[in-house]
Amino acid sequence: MVTALATRSPLPKLGDAIAKLKNLLGDRVSTTPAVREQHGKDVFHHAGEPPDVVVFAESTDEVVEIVNICAHHNIPIIPFGTGTSVEGHISAPLGGLSLDVSRMNRVLRVNADDLDVVVEPGVTRMALNSHIRDTGLFFPIDPGADASLGGMASTRASGTNAVRYGTMRENVLALQVVTADGRLIRTGGRARKSAAGYDLTRLMVGSEGTLGVITEVTLRLYGIPEKIAAAQCSFTALAGAVDTVISTIQAGIPIARIELIDDAQIDLLNRFAKLNFPIQTTLFMEFHGTEAGVREQAEMVQAIASDNGGGNFMWSAQAEERTKLWQARHDVVWVNKQAYPGWGMLPTDVCVPISRLAEVVRESKADAETHGIVAPLVGHVGDGNFHMVVMMKPGDTGYAREVDAFNDRLIDRALAAGGTCTGEHGIGLGKIKHLYAEHGESVEVMHAIKRALDPRNLMNPGKIFAPDVTPSLH
Amino acid sequence: MVTALATRSPLPKLGDAIAKLKNLLGDRVSTTPAVREQHGKDVFHHAGEPPDVVVFAESTDEVVEIVNICAHHNIPIIPFGTGTSVEGHISAPLGGLSLDVSRMNRVLRVNADDLDVVVEPGVTRMALNSHIRDTGLFFPIDPGADASLGGMASTRASGTNAVRYGTMRENVLALQVVTADGRLIRTGGRARKSAAGYDLTRLMVGSEGTLGVITEVTLRLYGIPEKIAAAQCSFTALAGAVDTVISTIQAGIPIARIELIDDAQIDLLNRFAKLNFPIQTTLFMEFHGTEAGVREQAEMVQAIASDNGGGNFMWSAQAEERTKLWQARHDVVWVNKQAYPGWGMLPTDVCVPISRLAEVVRESKADAETHGIVAPLVGHVGDGNFHMVVMMKPGDTGYAREVDAFNDRLIDRALAAGGTCTGEHGIGLGKIKHLYAEHGESVEVMHAIKRALDPRNLMNPGKIFAPDVTPSLH
């Protein structure tokens, strides 16, 4: 599906488009190879095709103009935030323009009384939290990387806090979007709920740039809890850890984070992030609430863990302890890159009903071991979502084939358990065939919507839908 | 827009369609006037047009057949659950078939470990809660009426528990839908989150039957809290009650219900539901949690209320006290009908950012008073959503015109405050012009989706979209 740039036929009107773009944006238009490469390739396993041209937009008006120029000249548009997505979303398999919105990074309005905020799409989640620090509010969605909020909306991102606060699906209140015909629309609104017409906000969230370019995002905020405590607990058996998670969720304990890290990943963290955990399946947890509430939650989970063979339960409301724990969790990607220098990384992303989690994790770990695949495991297990961080030996095509087959089996196993091929990374280039396996004829309905809103397939073409059902571009 | 049945041109192939339907369904096809009338008119203010024919489906396979017959003969399809929606959703302004799914009322699968359930669309929310009583789980969405879950999904219903548990938007995990071309699709899945393609579930939720017929609904369930306590508190000034709500939400107190009832409505409840509240603006509240948690929440809210002039704060974990309180809240519709015998009812439904709630409520109450409009007020104020239950003098067209103008001003006021014309009742026939005022060009995008999925406009035609942008039916 990914055509090498050398063999791909050039876009016939590219030169005209670039001339107009330079007229509009001056030196914020780049065709230099390094800039193009950087905009087509993420840190994960997809090869990545560079776009033909990169532009840096600084306002919604500019995005409208850029989309109009591209529409007029039949140039594909690939929105770009921080380039931290996983499934090749920023790649340009059909060439075209990378629309970099990272300079649209203003927090436009903080409505503290209403617990919402309006941001430009290039604002990152950490920049937002830093901006609103003094309001007593925070934005909880935390996918690990310091991703842009426009990108997080586009991929329906979630991460460690989703078990309590939901994903981007639940936390985007409204969007401003430039559609394929250059129309500027507003979806949703600042009311907490609405029954006014089709839910275009939720349609755009997770549409991976294939329906339009997001130019503004309105997000829910939350009060910083009076007390936050972190906890950790080690288990000799995987099942004990997973059963602890299931019982915690079923008991309705409003846990804010509950992450599983397997023994292999703990070993790497110990060795490369200077930690000293028992090399066992471990849960990292966080509790939010009042002082009494946090204590009560921690004690309830400790009792559940103890019933399930959990040991070394430690909890602390000290900020340093907490930061250390979550830094370790977020260091996984970098620790693994350090442990396997020069290797690539393919993070799997299935999500299953929680009752099937232990079985799917156990079978998948056994499968990896049988096939000699290096794949430490971390998971947002409160949601039934886990990642096996498959390390990719460079230049070993036999191993790469084994990994592909392993990921296919993992996804088939998740689908058979009533789950999804992707909990939070999206379809992009990497999971098109799995989307069809998961959703069948629904994909035809998705594609009918795509054709209705983007009939010439200019918005991030080649993503989500297979080429054989996608109208040809030229 | 609503054409009287007598003047509407008959559907040319109706007879052929009815013959085929009788062949399929036997005596579950009715053209008797009483059945048609009952399926075209709800208890609220819209006049209601009877459909030409009513069918009672008992399975998904039958729904597929019915849709195929209607598609073949160009017969509009209006899905019908319990007929408790507000904005004329069940009316047949263009004639056609009412597809009654109330006999599709089986709970198909309770997945207690995963906190989800799969139901047919005719199961009502109370029937579901009764069915799962022994599992320790419950389904929280409570729009007042004992509506069908298919209908609640279609109108994106919510109600008193939404402030904590969300609306149908957050609680429908998956759907099975028969689309206009007779295709049976499944949207979503049982995983708690997914980034796999467009969010068709959220597109269907709130689409008011205009994109397909729902034949199966998968819903989130929640553990019944260890402790539930109800509370009430009276305020001399509206602002004090609203400020109590705002501070409670901002403090992150996980209140399960927080409902405002104004003095006029309290007076009616006292007189017709044999209650004995002070005739003041009153908050009804409910707290869910552990024993200690519920006590802590109630004490925190009591302190906030006291700071805002609230008196008579009473809370109780007794089931009888709680039931009495919520019965009173749900009795509003029937109490008002009793207080004004023979009058109609138009419940307004705006929802605004909470910081603007006091101002919008105050101005709207003053507006009603100025124009002699009887409109007691109840509200899901934790979400910024309130209803003025406008009582409609029978046969008084001058008063009816005043009410229309009043509702227009109310909605304009809500939109100017960043709110929505409908928090939970939907657009139907009644709010088409307001949808355009609220969403502007986005409505064109919604309509492009409607045309793509239902090109002949057979699915609940005349709802949501104005006739002048809707392709003509015949």
C-alpha cells in the first residue's frame, strides 16, 4: 500500500500549489528533504513516506486558505501536530502536503467556572496543564507522549487516566474543523450535554484527519483532587494482578490509574531507569479524592490485592514518590530503545472486555515466547487495554514476518474475545485489514460518510480505508 | 411543515407494501385509526400525524424484512418504542409506517463481570433494572418516563443521574442497526474504549431514527453503590441554589443527582402530591458511595449550601425517604396535568454552561411572568440543563403564540450563553429552526451524512432537517 516516493507518480499541480502557498505563507513553506522526512516518519515501526511539501500554519484563516489551495490543485493534506502517533498517520503514501499546526499553540480561553478550555490544535497536553496550573484545574488525558491536543482528538487518544476520566471521546466538548471543501464548521458546544442533531464532534474525534483539519478544540477540565496518592503492588502470578483489577472496577472504586507492567518490562526498568522493583508482574495505581477518600480507596484495593496474592503493597501521598512511579511508567518507550539500541518498536494495542483480559494476556505472552519475540508488556488494564512493546530487530525480515503474524494472532484473539484491534492508537496505515475484520459492513458505512464529506479523498488519504474501496486520487 | 393527513397525497405503493407486510407479520399489521393515532401522538405539545400503518416487529430479521419492503415501495419508516419522546419524533408528517419495536423486549445477555448488558430496543429502563436486580448492578440513565432503551439511544436521553454517570452518549457501547438499504450493521463493541475507525455508535445515538432502526443496544452497567443517601435543601433566592450547584461541581464532589425545583413547582407538588416542602427554590440531591464517602459528600454539600443561604438541609440513607423524594421529582408531569386539567404541556429543554445558569434561569422566569405564561421549573442543574414546563391553555391561540415567542427567546438566550436548544429531548419536529441557529453550516454536514446513508429520505423523514434542504420524498 505504501508506494515508494521514487516510483509514485508526481502530483501534477504541485508546483502551482507551492507557488500559491509561498505567496500566502512566505518562508513557512518547506520542501527541504530533512523537513519532509521528519514530517513523514514517526518513532514507531511504519517506514513512513515523506510529504512533498510541509507548511506551518499559524491561524485558522491560514488553514482555510491552505485547504482551498490544496482542494483546487488536488493535493492531499496530512495534518501534523507533534508526530507522536503510532500507526503511520503522518506518512504521505500518496504524497501531498503536511499541514503542521504546531505553531497554532495558544490557549484561547480558560473557562474556570465551567471547567472547560478552548485551545488551538498545536497546544500539547503538558503545555495546557502548565498554562492552567494556577486555576486549580487539570486536563487528565495522558497518552504518555506530550502529544498535541488536536492530534489526540484525531486519534481518540486516552492513556493512563482513562479508567476514571474517560478518553478524548468523553472529554472533547466541541471542535472547529476545516472540511475538505474549505468550509469552517463548529461542532458541539460548551453545554455539558446536548441532543441537538448528529454528534459531529464524536464523528470527528478518532477520524484521523480523514474528514477535515481540526483548528480548535474545546476540552473538559477537572478540579485537581484535594489528595492524590500513588501505590504499587507486586504479584507472583499474572492472574492475581488482573483479578485485582477486575474486582477493583466491579466494586466501583473510583481509581484514577491502574497500570500493569509485566516482569520483563520491570526488569528493563530496573536496569535502565535505575529502579529496584521485585521482578514480578506489578500494578502501578493512583487514587484521587479527599484525604479520607484516598485512604479508603487505597485500603480497599490493598485488601483486594492481598486476597489475590499481591505483596509489597506500598502507597504514598508524597508527590516525589508519585512522580517517580509515573516517570518510570512513561519511560518505557525510551528505556526499551536504550535496552535494544538500534531496534525498532511496534506497540500492539488491543483492548478487550475485562473478564477476558487475563486469558488474552496469558496466551499472547506465551505466543511471543514460543516465537522468540521480544515484547515486554504494559497495560491500561482498568480499561482492558494493553500494549506489548514488540522490539524489532533491525534488518531481520524473517523476524519482522514473525512479528506481523504474531500481531495478527493477537488481534484475532482480542476480536474473538469481543475486543478491538486498537484501544487508543487508531487504524492509520497499520490496521486497515483488522478494521474490516472487526467492523465488517460498518466499514462501508464509514466509507460512505468519508465519500460524502471528502469526495475527492484529499484528507489524509490511504489511512483507515483500504485503497480498493477508496476512490482513486487523481 | 406538518401536513394534515387529509390533504397529504397518499403514498402510491402503500397497498402493495401492506399486502407484503401482512404476508410477513400476519395480524401484527394494523391500519385501524385508534392504533395509528396512538402511534403518531405523544403526551406533549405537538399535534402529531398518524402513520398510515403500524407494524409490531418481534425480531431483528423481521425489521430487516420490513425495511426492505418499505424501501422497495418508498414508504417512510418511523421507529416507535414507548412513544414518550417530546418533540414529535413519532409523528408521521409525510405518512408511512410506524415500526413498533416494543415487543422486542428481551434482555439478551448480562455480562456481569464486564459491567455490560445487551438488550433488544423495546426493553424499558425499568424493565432492565428489574431484570438485573440480583446481579448487584444497575443502569443509571433515568429520563423520568419509563422509556425504551432504543428510544433513549435515538434521542440521546439523559435525566437526573447524568451529572455523575453521563448520558446515553457515554453509556451506549455498541448498537445493531438496520440502515435504509436494509443492511444490518454492528457499531462499536464491548471493549471499554476503541480507536477503530469512525464512531458510528455516537453518530447513531441521537440521530432520532433518521439513519436507521436500532435492533440491539449494548449498555454500560454500574455496581449498585454500597450506600445511597438523598438530601434536600431550600433556598430563599434562586442564585443561592445555583451557586451551591456550581461550587459542588467545581469542588469535584461526585454527586449522583442534583435537581432544582422552583417555588412554583414545589407549590404544585405540595398541593397535588401531598408533600409539605417550604415553598422555595429547592435542591433534591443524591449521593452514591461507601458509607463514609456518602457522609463526607453530604457534609461537604451541606457546608456549601449553608454558605449560599440554604436552609432545612436534610439528608437520609433510608430507602423510603429517598424513594419519596424521587417519586415527587418524577411526578412533575402528572402533577402538572392534574393541576391544569385539559391543558397541554411544552417542556423547554435548554442547557447552558453552568456559570451562565443562574442568569438564564432568572431572565427566563421573569420573561414568563411578564407574558403571563404558566411555566414551573425543574432542572438537571448539575449539567446546566433545565425544563420550564409550560402549561398550554387549550384552544387559546393567542397564548400559544406567546408561548412560541417565549420559547424562541429562551433558546436565543441559551445560545447566546454558549448553550444548546436541547439538552436531552432532541430536535424532532419542534426545534429544526433552532438547530440551524445553533449549528449553522454544521447542519449541512449533518445533512450530507443523512443523504449518504438514506438517499431517498425514508428514515423518519421531516425530523431534524428542514423540508427545504431535504430531498423530496416521492
